[in-house]
Amino acid sequence: RSGLVLALLTRLKQVCNHPAQFRKHLTWDTYCSAKFIRLRQLGETIAASGEKALVFTQYQELTGPLARLLAEPFGRPGLVLDGHTPVNQRQELVAQFQDPDGPPFMVMTIKAGGTGLNLTAASQVIHFDQWWNPAAENQATDRAFRIGQHRNVFVHKFVVQGTVEQKIQAKIESKRNLVSDLFADDEDPLRLGELGADEVLSLVALDTTQAREEAAS
């Protein structure tokens, strides 16, 4: 049962990212996804300010489309680091990114790039989709916010309003607040697969009212 619940939530999260990720035969048209539209807008702002960006996703198949999308506002290609990147090439990619004249952005899977890398050339961190474990997201953010970073680091988290993403985020925040009252750190992932049937139905229900309100504002 736990596996079925997580599979359902994963598929719905893919719809939030881009319909093409769910419907494999579709093209990655920017204007079919609110997240893609927002990422392009944010890329234009970051590029105009001359800053560098890190973009994290939990899905390896998204790294290529995201890199192609960002190459447009930045005017040149960036880097991709995911599970297919050989270990002996990862430090070379880091060195390229850390070079002031190097690529302006790097797209990474959260598992491959979330720990052990020093990427202080970036002052903008974008979490394109959610990871079940907030501690893992914090570790990914820390790739930019490390010793040697002399600028403010801005973190952007993409959440589609009125969908399963917003509800998962609310549960993560609730769990984080509860744990912070009891312990110094939270290393346990959110166990969504253990939710009851009513909780699952509430989690996956689309809140069209809130989505309309967000669009109107």
C-alpha cells in the first residue's frame, strides 16, 4: 500500500512539473507548464544581474529540458550533473562552474549534487520540485551557502498552488515545526506512504478555488 501511495504522489508531482514528464510523448513546450514559465522569468532576472544559479530537481529526466530552457535567457549553455555523470568528472564540472567566466548555471539532481560539492559561485538556488525529506533540500541549498560564500544566497522553491505539492509542503512545514520543538535537527523523511485513506484523498484533491485566487492575484 505504501508503494502505491508514493507512486500516485510521484505521478501527480510530475504533472505539476510539466505534462510532458507524465505523458512521455509530448514535447517540453515552455508554455505548457507554469513552473517552466516561472523558471524562464527567473532565469532572465538572474542573468540580467550577472549572477549564477543552481537548479535542483529529484528527476533525472528533467535535467536536460531544464538546462535547455535556461540556456535561452542566459544566452549560453550551462552544466548538468546527475546520476549519469561519472564521479571522476564531477570535480571538473565544479571547477568550471566556480570559474567567474564559467557557465552561468548548473542543473542537478538532488541525490547526485545535494552533498559534498562546493558551489559558492552561485548566489541563487532554485528547488524546481519537492523532495520528501526537508533535510535533503537543506543540504542541497548548502552547496552554495558554504565557507567562502561572501554574498547573500536567495533560495526559490517552486510549489504549484492548489495541488498535491502545496499540501505536501504544508505537511513538511507542520512536521518541521513539531520536530524543532523536540529535537535540534530533522533527518527523517516525511512518511507519506503511511497516511490513512482519508488523508491521501485530501492530499491529492485539486483545490481549484485557491488556484484561481492565485492566478487572479
